[in-house]
Amino acid sequence: MIGALMLDIAGTELTQEDIELLRVPQVGGMILFSRNIESPAQVRQLTDHMRDIRPDILIAVDQEGGRVQRLKTGFTRLPAMGRFGELYQQQPDQAITLAEQCGWLMASEVLAVGIDFSFAPVLDINAISDVIGDRGFAQNPQDIVPLAAAFMKGMKQAGMATTGKHFPGHGSVKADSHVAAAIDLRSYDEIYQQDMQTFIQLMPHLDALMPAHVIYQQVDAHPAGFSPFWIQQVLRQQLHFKGVLFSDDLTMQAACVAGGADARLQAALNAGCDMGLVCNDREAACLALDSIENFALPDQSRLERMRGKIPNIQITDQLSLGETWQITQNTIECFRDSF
């Protein structure tokens, strides 16, 4: 059974405390960070060990490309998604082809080392945000939609579920919600007509969404990830989204408005998130975990759609995933180095 909390570990292998936490029913996922990565072989050994202890665990990573890429040594260095948007202005067909190839390449490498999915792609517009920037494909929904659709097509061809972030849009908010409160003063209509359009138009391609830790002040007093209005009324009822909802990291500064880690996780789950993330703070994760001991487990059939198609292969310190992978890697590296 898959629980409602995703947490992390400190090192490159499991400690006894990590093993004990993995056995707690309400632990549903593990997310890997750069500190957990030494080589492809080590990552596969780590993820295999996690599944030996907890076969149903979901394992995730942030492998967007550009400045947000946790798997580096031994993996393809991926371009920022904004590079596809730049090419799209001049050669749209080539940009779409490359975006699809990049989605397949990213997903193939992540799956090969035993990770179910990457929290990708970013669907925010590249506007004024300090933290989004070129993590977004482009500056307007008209350009984002075909590029993100192609990227997700590639992910799905490799066997990976897709996660769009950060609903209903973080790109028009300057503050970085990791380190500061993020407040959007626009009306619902403005947000709907601009930032939300990428999510709405791409919904058929999305297996999961991650709400933003942003307060849309004219719409609701709570950050979107803690908001029954955004999650239940807008996403579930109005937009009929039936996929998984992951909270963003509940240790981020913008999440602190909900109280301690226990209150934050409860607020996210009560608002309608399926799984909450508590990262980089083991004490907070344990506090949050204890607070949901008596909560019902999340919808299992919904969460099962995030399980990746992990290949049964031997991984060495240097990835080698076949001829198609090698050709695609060379293509994406040439594109990346052209900027």
C-alpha cells in the first residue's frame, strides 16, 4: 500500500533509520537529491534496496534539465527547457522534435536507475519569476503547449508518468517560494486567461500535478497547495482532473503559513493532495509522519499510475542503454552545446 508522505534520505545508501521509516505504512514515496547520487550503478543499487524493503514505494527525482538536474555524474546533462522555446521561434518543427527526444532521453535514464518518475515538466510561463525563468519552455501558453506536449510524449514512450508544475502558475510571481512568501495579486480571470491555459490545454497528457506554494490573494487566502478552492473546486470539479496531486516541498518558506510540518502536511492532504513532500529536514518529516498515522491511505489506483516501467537491466557506472539512446544523447548534447 502507498502512503501519503514522500520524504528523503541523507546519503548514498540507506541507514537503519531510513529502513525503519520505509516500513511505516504512511510513507509512500522517496525523493532523491544530488547528495544521494554518486553514479548510475550506485543509484540503481540504492533504489533496488529501497524496493527490497518496501516493494510498493514510489521513487522520484527532479530531473527537469538545465539548473534543476539531480542526476549528473554518468548521466546526460540536459538543456534547460527554455532553450526549446528559443528554437521554437525560428524552427518550430525542429524544436518540437528535439523536445520529444529530450523527454524520452530523460525518462529512459531515470527509469534505468530504478526511479519511477521525475517531477516534470514545468508548465509555468517564463515571465517575472526569480525561481522559474528558463525552467519554463516559453513566455506564453501558445508556445509552451506544443513543446511540453512533445516532451511528455517522449516521457510516456519511455514508460514514465508526467507531472505538471506548478498549478495554477508560478511564472507571474517574482518571489521564490523556496525562501519567501509568494503572493499573486491578480484576479482569477487574469490567472485563468494566462497562466492556467497551459495546464488546461495539456491536461489530457498529465498524470499528476503539483500546486504552487503561491497565495493568489484575490482568489483564496491559502497557498494553492493548501486550498480546497484550487484543488477541489477548480481542479477536481471544474476542470475534471483525475490524476495525482503532489504537494510541493512542505519545508519551503512559502509553506510556513500553515504552521509546523505536521500542520502543513495535514493541510495539504485535507485540501485534496494525494501525497505531501517533506524534504531536507528529517525531524520535520517524522513530525509530519506521526501526525497522519490515523489518516486514511490515499487513493491507491490513482497513485499506481505514477509507477514507472523500470527495466530489469544491469547498470554500470557508465550508462549504456542501446543504439537509440546513444543517438538521442548525441543529438540532445549537440543541441545543448549550441547555446
